[in-house]
Amino acid sequence: MENIKALFDLTKLPAKFFFLFAVLSGFLLFADSDILKKIHLEKLNDTYGWIIGLVFISATGLVFVNFIIWVFKAINDKVKFFKVKKEYLERLKNLDIHEKAVLREFIINQKSSIEVPIDNPTITGLIRKNILSINKQFGNSFILNGMNTAVSMNKFVEKHLTLSDIDLTENPTEKEIEIIKSSRPEWIERHSWRY
């Protein structure tokens, strides 16, 4: 009984089927009688015209409703995208000094991925804000090296992050370099300066 019920559940049919029914029934209703004679369908309108008309009205209505739903969903998705984009840009303009120091490490190391301590509050905060993401090495799993793991910047963040967002300049003075060196996170390996 459930199988028969599922067979007639119209909500599970894709919109393209309703579009096909609308086009076919519309063709049968509005085509010239000479064309219908050539394909031997001229008696179909006389016998089943009311059914064809009902199919045309129903299918056209469903196509129209599906189109309206699609338009509203597309608009809603755009609004959500711009809202998320605005939130990310605001997050980048309001980073604290510790978050800036972590993001500077990507520039200093000239890498798209760095190894960080996963239990560091600043790191977990940046992951929670979706500014950093843990690199997945095997499917949905990641590798821990002690309490360290590899992270990357979110692609949107990487594209929109400016040097001024993390207190860097294009051509830093010696004083600026010393300030940045002294404010690097405590967990980094103290290697040569590459900025």
C-alpha cells in the first residue's frame, strides 16, 4: 500500500516532469489540426480534451509555482551570501592582537598552511569563527602531532585579508619589524624572518 501511495506522491517528482507535461498538453491543446492529423492525434482532443486541459492547467501551475520558489530561494541565497561576507569582513577588521599575530604567521612563513597547537585559545577561537580550518589529510580525519595540527586560512579570508588587517605594511621599517618579531605567538619556532 505504501508503494502505491509513494507512486502518486507528486511532491517527489522533479519540476522538469511538470514542464514536460505542460509542453505536451499545451501542444495537444493549441497545435493546428493539420499537424495533429499528421501525427495521428487529431481524435485525442475530441475524446480526452478536458483531461488534456486539466493536465495543462495543473502542470503549468506547478511549473510556475516551482519557478517562483526557485526565484525566492536564489534571492535568499544571495542575501545570505552577502550577509556572511559582511560578517567575515567585520571579523577581519575586529581581530584582537593575538588573532592578528596568528594570521601574520602565514605571511611570515610564506605558507598557506601552518602547524599550530590545537589547545591554544586563540587558535580554537579562530577555528570557531571559521577564519581558520583544520586541514583534513585523510577524508574527514586529521593528524595530530602531539597537540599540534596543520591549519589553513578560510579561502574567503585568504582572499580578503589585507596587510593592514594584521598590522603589517608593504615596506616595514626596522622598528616595525622588531615590534612584529616581539609580538609573535609563544608557540612558534623561532626561525629566520621571511617577511
